[in-house]
Amino acid sequence: MRIGVISDTHGDQATIRQVVKMLSNVDMWLHAGDYSQDAECLRNLVTVPVISAKGNCDGNTTAKIDEFVEVGDHRIWLTHGHHYGVKKSTQELVRWGKQYEVNVVIYGHTHVPDNQWHEGILIFNPGSAYGSHATYGILDIDDEAQVVGNIIRLNS
């Protein structure tokens, strides 16, 4: 399974369209907040499920702070991260990820890509799909249930 991951789009729908054009072969999209309303734009561009989390810049939205997604044997926690102190450290994500019994934590908020394993949990931030250093991510889950995260720079 291939999952497109995007965050911190901040209303930049042109970039969302560009990312979708570059990554058309995904089975699902996850939006980690800050303009989770942009997930509606994403839904209108794709035919696969789109799940979003509420960010600190989202105001009134139907998105939740935390979403949990089951993908085969994997449990993914999608959050923006601002309630977990991610600008200082990802330790709270690791701690809560262990309590929630997830394999992958996807977050945003920092605008800084992150793709690291901590205590058996993949901590993954696709960075921001907004601005001159725009990035997005891909999670690949293979038949052996291995999870591999990749960060892609939009203008490379």
C-alpha cells in the first residue's frame, strides 16, 4: 500500500494540485493539518480516501485533533502535533505512540521533514507543502508489512 502524506498546506491549493499530479499512484492520502480544510480540495482531486487532522491554524473545521488509521496490521496515528510539543522534541509523540500502540506517528506543525524510527515507531513529518522549500511524503507498506517513509522535495 502507498500512502501520500501532506501537511501545512496553508491554503496553497495550486501546490496541492501539483503534488497530486506528481503522486497519482497512492491508495490513500493523509493531511496532518494546518489548513485541514485543504483536505477538501484534495478529496476533489483524487478518488482514494483522504483523512485529515486539525492543526493550530484551522479554526472551525470538522477535522479532529487525532485520527487513527488501520492499514493492514499497522496502526497509524495522524496528528498535527502542536498539542504534543513537537517544536521542542518528538518524545511526547513516542510516549503517546507507545500508549496508543501505533506503528507510525504522522505529524506536522514544524514545517521540518522528519523520518526517523524511535523505539519501534516511525515518527514521520512530511514537512510543509507551502512555500519555496515545499515537501511532501510517501509511506510504502509492503507485503512483508515493512513501512518505509520517504520525503520528497517539490521543487527539486
